[in-house]
Amino acid sequence: MHAWPRTVAGRRAAAVDRWRRRAALVIVACLATALAQTLPDDAPLPAAAEAAMARGSEAAVTGLADPTPPHPDHPVWRLVLQAGREAVEIVDHAVTQRYLARAYALTGWSVRALRAFDELVAAGHPLDVADERLVPDLASSTLYARVAAEQAFARYQAGDAEGAERTFARWAALDPEATEPLRWLGRLAGERGDPEAALPYWERLVALAPDDESAAFSLREAQREVAVGPAAAAAFRDGIQAYELGDLEGAFQAFAAAHGANPEYVDAAVWAGRSALELERPETALRYWTLVSEARPDDGGAAYFRRVAQDQVTYGVAAGRAFYDGLAAYDGGALDAALDAFEVAVAANDAFTQAWVWVARTRQETGRYEAAVRAWDRVIALDPDDDRARYFASLARQQQGVRPEAGAAFAAAVAAYEMADLALARDLFENVVAIDPDSATAWGWLGRVAFGERRYDDAAFAYGRAAELDPSDDDLAFFAAESAALAREALAAEEPDATLEPEEVRDEAPDEAQDEASDEAPEDDPDTLP
């Protein structure tokens, strides 16, 4: 260390000495620059520059064969760097500049490599050429991507997000097909709270890599942030993460926060309503599902969950949940499981009318007719004005007269009869008696249909069979006899009177038959038949 001069003159002399040394250094630098030639890109290189680069390329081959990672202090790679610097000192040319930039990159000196590549591009020179001198198998664009990624990430880790973003932006501009800078540019824009700036980067990345699920996710997140705001989007994202981890309480709080940050964010209300239902908070769920239904009046799913929440509020969580479990099982064709769930619902709340309706219906469809009657009677007790329940209770009572496997066909036959489709009703009741030939109820209905169609012989047979099977039912025997009498009268009306001349028969028989038919034939209104 030099002693500080004690006198003014001494200090002045020291200052002059320092100035002279600096001036000398500047002069030396200028002379060195003047010694280097500047040539046009298409001019041939001096032999000395070519020789220097050849030495460096030969050394690089040796260095790549060494298992030791390349490094600026490695003896072999130091030779490569010296060769590149010597070539640039000999001639200032795009080839030598590119050679030195590649040498820096290959040795891992990413700071200098990136600066050299950027200067090369800034001077209007391309990164990649066909006749690379140094390790020609590696394109300069590949080396640039390597050093740019290293430098940008190092800046990001050091807290210099702006510097990292500038580096990634230069990389993206040089190589529009590169995906990594786009990913980082989108991420950095998002981290600084600017989803509008992030969006085009994610859109471009997804266009380049349509199968990249991470990019697609980030694009959706950016779109969501643009649509609903960063705060609401971040809270929603937290809610999804908590929900997937099974933290329902955390999920609900996050979704509620998202909706609070943006009351127009309907998807947040959807998930808040969903998680509230799973937390068995039907009043809260109903509030959110009402908001969703009002915002999306054509959304059938929202209307469904609103009903679920409303039923849980009205009848209790246990009854409401079991009821909708039953509906799901019924829709899936699992009738026994559905019936079990419906019965759990009415056990939880005996006043749940709609659940009783489904208990009755499912019992009836599974051939439990006596139990179905009891369930329909409960529906009628809860809602005396329900004519539908009365109809099906009556039907279930009649279905008790047939085997369970014939019950569905029996119900279809009754429906056809009530629609006045007697031909279809006849076919269906014939199917019923084929399944259950010992059913007095089915034979009685088959007689009723035949009577309505004025097929009195068939009616007499069917009623007669029913009367044999159920002798206690006097009505069956009566209509069997009535049908037989009408069949005889119809037959007599068709036969001519043997005491009349042929001309008289032709003149009088039709009128007599018409009068007899009008006086004695029963009406065929299905509602008046037995």
C-alpha cells in the first residue's frame, strides 16, 4: 500500500502519475483495437485467424473427449478460449465473433457467451450458419438457448425478475419456436400480477405444444385471471387444490372468498354451493345454488342441486341425501338399491311426500304390490288431493291379483284400456293370462275388454274362467251369464225366421234385428263396464 502524500505538492504529483498511467492504458487499448482488422462478412479471413480457429477446434475435440466437464479454467478449454480471442484480435468478423461466443458457451462461461451472442445479433448477423468452425454438430441457437436459460434463471434466483424477463424476451425474439422462454415469460408476467401480459405467451405456447397439459392449465388460469381478476382467480385456485386434497372446509372458505372478491364469478358460487352441500350445510348451499340458478336459468345442473339443497333444508340432511341417492340408483336401473334408499329417506322423515311417492312407485315396479298400496295410502294421507296416488293405489290393489312377473304387463294393459285402445288392451291382457293363467283378475279384465268390443262369446268365456277361479265374486258369474245371453241373441238375430217367406225375411228381418239391438244391446262405454 502506498503512503498518502502529506503535502499538497505531493498529492498533486500522485494525481498526475495516476492520470498518466490511465492514459497509457487507454492508448494501449486503442492501439490493440487499431491492430484488429474489420472486414465485410463476405471477405475471406486472414490465414492467421483461420489457423487460430483451427487450433481451437482441435483442442475442443480433445476437451469433449475428456470426462471432466468443460470449464474456463480447464487447460484444454483455456486453449479454445485463447484461440477465439486471438482470432477476434486478428480480424473483427462475424465468423470470429461467432467462434468466440461459441467458445464461451462451450466452456460454460454463460455471462460472456450471452453478451457475445447478443452483440453478434445486434450487429445484424445470424446465429446459425452452415460452416461452423467450432464443434459444428451443435447449432449456435442451441448454445444460445443453453446460456440464456442459465443466465435468466440465475437472475430470477437472485431476485432480478426484470433482468430474467429481458433475457427470456430476447431469447423468444431470436427463436419464435422456442417454448421455454414463452413459459417463463408467461410465468413472470403472472407473478407480477399482469394476466393480460401473460395471456399471449400462454396462447402461443399452447399453439406450439398442444399436448402440454401444464401450458394448457396455465392458459386457463390466465384466462380466468383476466376474466374475474387475480384475487378471485387465486382464491378459486386455492379452493380447487384444497378440494382435491380432501380439505372441504378449506375449499369452501377459498371458494367463498373467490366469490366475495368477485360476486359475478359464478363458477366460484358453484363450487361454494357444492362444498357446502358436502359439508352438510344445506342453508348455505341453497344460497349459493340460488345465485347460480338466477345467473344461469337454463343450467339444469344448478336447478337440480338447488332442489337437493332445498329438500335437505325442508326434510333434513339425512332424508334429503338418501332421497337423491335413491333417484341416482333408480336412474341407473338398480331398483332394489333405489328402494332401500327411498325407505331410508322416509324413515328419516315420515312427512317427506315425494320420497313416499318413490317408495310406492318402486315397490309397485318390483312386484311388491301390497307394500305399494300402503305407501300410496301414505301419500294420499299427506296429500289428499293427489289423484295420481289414488289411481296407482287402485292399480296396485288390482295387481295383487296377478303374479309379480305379470304385473308390468297388467299395468300396461289397464293403461291401454283407459286410453280406449281396446285392441292393444286385448293383446296385453292375453299376455297376462298367458303368464298367469290362474289369475281371476286378469281373466275378468279380458272379459271386460271382449264385452266392450261386443265379442260376447269371448267375454262369456273369459268371465266364466274368472268366476271359476274366484267363485266368491258374484259379479264375475253375473257377467259371464249376461255375456252368454247376449251372444245367443246376437246369433239368433243373424239367423232368418223359418216361418216367413223369403221375401218377408228380406223385408222384415233387418228392422227387427235393428230394433232388438237398439233395445237390448248394452252400451260399450269402457267406464261403465265391469
